[in-house]
Amino acid sequence: MRGTDLQALEDGRRVLLVVLLTTLGVATLLIFGVLSYAYDRYLLAVFLLTAGGIGILNLLVLFYSHNYSRAAVVMAFVTAAVSGLLVSTGGVDGTGILWVYPMMTVAIFTAGFRPASYILALFSCAILYILYWPENPLLQYEYSASVRTRFVVSFFCLGIITLAVEFVHSHSQSKVAELHSEVQHTAQTDALTQLPNRRYVSERVILGGAFAPVYQGGCVVLADVDHFKSINDRYGHDVGDVVLKSVAQFLASETRCEDLVVRWGGEEFLLVLPKINLAMAERRMDHVRRYLADMDVICHGARIRVTLSFGVTEISGSAPANGVLKRADQNLYLAKAAGRNRIVAS
């Protein structure tokens, strides 16, 4: 699973949570709004029905914009507003405050840690003002002192616990995403040269069997270190590794920032060059070939002459990637057969 897939999974979970809880909340608000109207509680009915309407509008905006974060925050604010009204009016026989516990818990889990922290802080200030401000016109139900105290203390405890759980969840998700990204990077990076590897190409560059659109119309180059087996046999594998790292650094330094240099396997390197035609790619690789041939790799006192052979081909639109790579490989074979340290492009 890619890092983007992991984030998409978490986003999907959040969207599902927002949709389900908003739908449930809207249904509850509309039902209690109608019941309040039937029992002549007109102010409460208007508030509940309005909140239900906002919830429906919020769902519609979510479906069109796919911005679940905004929808979650809107839902949390509506929930806090309804909870504040229940504290203010007392609901039915003072039982309205009992609904605050599940409603605010849902709001915290839905909105996420940071937005929920602000919403909870604002709501806490609001209920303290409603319950304890002297002769407050917003307080329409007479709670006993013990009920007010126990409600505030128990709500604060629940809020802190719920926030702590959401913080641990968010922190864990962040760590999982970070570790996943590190593992993904390691899996897609060649350990010796620190270049992207073949897996990187198959997962990031080749999409649906063709090169990604950004690379279409460009060129592919397969480069092979000439006589690499002889270098290994004569100087040892440690020196061979130094040669490969030197070639990798050289290729990376001689390409544009938008070009991709890959350790393709063994002594082969793949270059994917976007926005360049075959003739330009051939000229650039010839410059690279000549420049490298004039350099020596120095290791353990030995001066090793290193040359490369190149097979170059074009990425024709959405042509199958396997076919493009096969042509580049065939051209590389022709370059090796023609004496090495040369380029074949077609």
C-alpha cells in the first residue's frame, strides 16, 4: 500500500464517519424538532429544525466538494450549538443536559483533535457562562447547585478523556504514516546508489501499463557500464560498488531536475527524460558519454577508466511501457555489440 493509499484510507474512514453521524444527527434533530413543535416548544423546535437543515446542507456540500474536514467542523459547531441550547433550556424536565455527553463526544471524534480542542474550549466557556453568570437571561431552566456542579465536572472529565483518546489516535496515525513513508522510500530506493529502483518505476512512473502522462513524449535511455564484470574480477566487488556509486552520482549531476535516474539492476541504469525528442536525447547522452570517458574513478590507488553504452528510444504517447523498455534494451544491445562506449537511438 502506498503512502497516498494510506492517507486515502484514513480520509475514507473520516468521510464515512461524518456522513453516518451527520445523517443520524439530522434525523434526530428533525424528529425532536417536530415533537417540540407538537408540544408547543416553538423556540426549541425552530432551533432544532434549523440545525437539521444546516446538517442537510452540510451533507450536500460534502458530496459536491469532498471536503470532509470542513464538513466535520461544521457538524461539530452545529452539535455544540444544539448542546448549548439544551443546557440553556433544560430540554424536557431538565434532561437536556444528558444529551450533551454523547453529542459532544461525537463532535470531538468527528472534527479531529485540533478543531475539537477549540470547539470544546468555546463550548466549555459557554456553558460556564450559561450556568453560573448571575441572573443570566439565557438560562431558562432552574438547575440545582449540585446538578450544575456535577454536570460541569463530569462533562470536563469526559471532554478531557475524549480529547486525549483523539490525540492518541491522531498521533498514532501520524506515526504510522511516517513509518509507512520511510518503509516505502526504502523499498523504492537502491541501497547502494540511493537512486530510485525498479520498483519505484513500476509503482510511480508506469501507470496502467504506460508511462505516466508527464513522461509521455519524452525519451527512455538504458545505460550499461562497459566491462563491469572485468572490473569486479580485477579489483574486487568493493571497487565495483564504488564505480557504480560514482556513475550514479555522475548521471544524477548531468541530468535536469525533472529527469529521472534509476538503478535498473546490476550495472544498468535507466533514465527517463520528459519533454525531449529523440535527437536531443541522443545529443545529451553523447555529451554524458564523452564527459564520463574522459574521467577516471580512483579507488584504493587504482585509476579505473569507466565508459557507458546507451540505448535510447522515444516514449510515443501512451504506448505500452514494456514495448518502450524493450526497444531501449535492444538499442543498448546493439551499442554493446558495436564495440561499446557508444549510443544507438531509434
